[in-house]
Amino acid sequence: MAVPKRRTSSARRDKRRSPNMKMTAPALSTCSKCHEPKLPHRVCPNCNYYDGKEVVSSES
């Protein structure tokens, strides 16, 4: 079984993990119907509208 010969330094370890630190949260846009935040190019989870038209019928 392979075992590391030397301890990995913190600089080398952090250099390897650095691309993950650049990730950002997805941008949010506002719904034109109810003005709630939603993901762009997706149906609004609050009012079920997309591009000013009701896409998913809300049957309560």
C-alpha cells in the first residue's frame, strides 16, 4: 500500500485546494411578476411564471 514518504506542507496543500475558493454563489434575478428573487432562465418558484406567462398551473 502506498504511503507518503514526507508530510505535505501547508503551502502545497493550500495551493491544491485554491480553485475551490474561487467558487461563487449563483447570481439571482428578480421575477417580473412577483419581484421575488429567482435563478435566471428558470420558472419562478413563488408564482410559477416564466417570461410573463404562467408555465406551471398552481392548483391548490
